[in-house]
Amino acid sequence: MNLFQSESDRYTQEQLSAREAQRLAEYIAWGPVIFQVSRLMVKWGILDALRDSLEGLTLDELVKQTQLSEYALKVLLEASLSAGTVLVNKDTDRYTISKTGWFLLNDPATRVNIDFNHDVNYRGMFFLDEALKEGKPAGLKTLGDWPTIYEGLSKLDKQVQDSWFGFDHFYSDHSFDKALEIVFGKHPKHLMDVGGNTGRFALRCVEYDPEVNVTIVDLPGQIGMMKKNIEGKEGAERINGYPTNILDEHNDLPQGSWDAIWMSQFLDCFSEEEIYSILVRAARVMKNDSTLYIMETFWDRQKYEPASLCLTMTSVYFTVMANGNSKMYHSDDMIKQIDRAGLRVVDTHDGIGQGHTILEVKLK
């Protein structure tokens, strides 16, 4: 198995003493409780108050600042001591924020992940065993009655929808600047954005190059959301929609003189067999000088291991909430399907945005 050094160090040999391993096992067992306690420490401003205090705060001072009861604060603070997000001075009984608490509060990715897991995933994770055995998103019923989450995105409750798009956009938006340099280094005039969602990347494309025309291929509901999102914005007249269900292998991609085909955080929404089917259909509409750009967050190609942790856990979201059969892939698995579909990787760009990789793909 190919692994970047950050993953190899941690995933190939034991890192913990027996006592540390035992504690981590208990941390996992109480993980759902630790998550909810930590979420409220952020939501109710307790970690904010501790961060902003030079010498820390006593229980009485926190009662005054947060307007929470002494009981509620004792429960949360004592649990947070064990969780490792706060510290206490034994002599003064003053609480301070720990390094872990600081990251919980200030790291943008962590905040996005908290909202995503609470609003989108938390209730549905109860049905993970069913999802794994049946290959269906068994937890999705906690949000609505759809075959996959993608059909329901436009119908989700606003809080859930905001957290879903906040998660999706956070990881993609940070990669757009470098991605645009790569894609437009070849000066495409006709670009197909497969799975273009609300049109954020398409808008960046027409802003970046005044001559490019973009066609977004997505589900009918997503195309409707896209049209509302781009309405009245500069370059919107050069963005078109092509509604289709790409999951249906009988639905072809649109024919055209495509210089570039863009798939960003798209193929991870499908099983390996479905990826193969999509890539075969992409190959059918490509010319010899067309380039297919696949941007994904491969868990094996991360500079820092915490990103790999986030990605392998995101695979569980795909299993239980999204569609029941997709995941965040190891790059070898993706390249295998590319080769199988009659395509070849001609260049690889790592370290883009929040751990993205862009594969440049051509016809064989």
C-alpha cells in the first residue's frame, strides 16, 4: 500500500504505550459524549471565555459570564478536563483552555467538521451496521426519504443544508485558486463541470477567463439551485446547465467540443464500478486534446495525518448518510478505474488547498 510519510509513520507501527492505548480505547467508547460536551463548550462560549482570559476563570466567574448554572458548568468543565480541552490550576481553581481546546475553537476545519457531524451525521450514525451490511444509506432516513442525500440536498432543513454545504464548500473553495491556474494553463474555451453543484467553481471560471463557456452537469434539483445562485452575477450568461442523473449508466454526458472536463469532489460520491461507468462515458465525449481534471482528497496523499483521519471518517458519512457505497479513496483505487476506462494519468498535482490532489487525465 502506498502511503505518504505522514500516514506511514502512524499507520505501520504501534505508537502508544499500553496505558495510553487503554485510555484511547475508553476515549473511543465515550466518543459520542465527548463530542457533544465539546460542541457545547464551543456553542455556549465557555472555551471563548477561557481563551480570552489571561489568568483563567473560576467557576463563579464562568457562571457570571455564561449565565449557565453552576451544575451545568461543573458537568461540562469536569468532562472537558478528562477530554483534554481545558486545564485547571489546583491552587487557584482557575480553568484555562488547553492546546486541544484552542484548536477546537479556532481551527476552521474543525469547526466545519463539528457542525457537519452534529447536523448531518450524528443521528444517522446509529444505523451504520445496517448501512454496511445492505450497501444503502440507512441513516439518511433521519433527514428525509430519498435514495441518496444528493436528491434531497435542495429539500434539507436549512440548518442541515447550511452545515452540509459549509463542509462541502470549505474543502473545495480553498483549492480553487491553484486549480484555476492548472486548468487554465491550457486555455480551455469549452469546459464541462460534472457535479458542479451550486456553480461556485463555474463562476470562478468565467471570472478567471472572459472567453470560457461552462456547462454544469448535475441532478435537476442541483441545476435549479445553481441557476438561482448564479443569477445576476458577472459571467452567468456563459454558464449553462445540463440536468441528468449521472448515476444512471444509460445517461450520457453532453456531446461538445470539450477542451476540459472538471470533476471536483465528485467521483468520491460513487462506488468503484460507478466511477468506472462515469469515466467510460467521459472518455466517449473527449477528444485527443481534451483533458479530464479529477480533483479529490485522497486519504493516502496527505501532508499531515490529521487530514487522513478526517478523510477516512468522511468515508463513513458516505456509507451511512450519502449513498451507502462510496468513500474517500486511496489514489491507487482511483487510478485503477482511470486505466480500466481507457484513460491515463499524465500529471499529478498534490498539496492543493485542504489536501487536494488533481489528476490530469487523457485518452490512452
